[in-house]
Amino acid sequence: TGVSTSIGRATVFVPRGQRLQLTGAAGGTPNPSFQWLKDGEEVGTGTTLTVNDFTEDSVGIYTFVASNSNGQDESSIVAQLAESPALDRNPVDRFGFPSDGDVTY
């Protein structure tokens, strides 16, 4: 039979510095081989992919690919940083004030 894949949600939000673990599921006959892509480039094999210390460089589209002699199927998930622009850590710099000076409101 052909191959069928699944990885769950379409988007996941990961806090900076945390670990992202993605697990794909697939079935087919003969047993499929597995590959993980990030933005189209191979980043791993097997059913589980772990990204340690999630940062801006980790943001992207992760695709789980399963293939066998009868075909191929894939499922993708978008991984984004779980940070809100409203939580700007240094709003003074954003408005052009010196970061080393005192500002009184």
C-alpha cells in the first residue's frame, strides 16, 4: 500500500531557549523510511526530530516525509517563537533613546 503521514497541529509556538520535539507517524507496506526537512533542507531521519535551544534560526517549516517503494507522503508544521512584540525587553532603544541613560516618564 501507499504511505500516509501525520504530525498533528499546523503551527507550534516554542519559547526561546526551550526544546522542540516533533514526532511523526506513518504507515505503509513495505515499511517506510523517514526524513525530516526544515525549509526544504534535510535535518534528520527517523520518526522524531529534536531541536535543542530554540531560537530565531530554528523558526521555519518542518516537514516529515515517509517513503517506500509504493510512494511518498509528507506532513508539515510551522514552528515559531512564542514571544509577543508587546513584551519588548528594551522599549527605550526602540524609540531611539540611549540605552545607557536614564529616562523618566
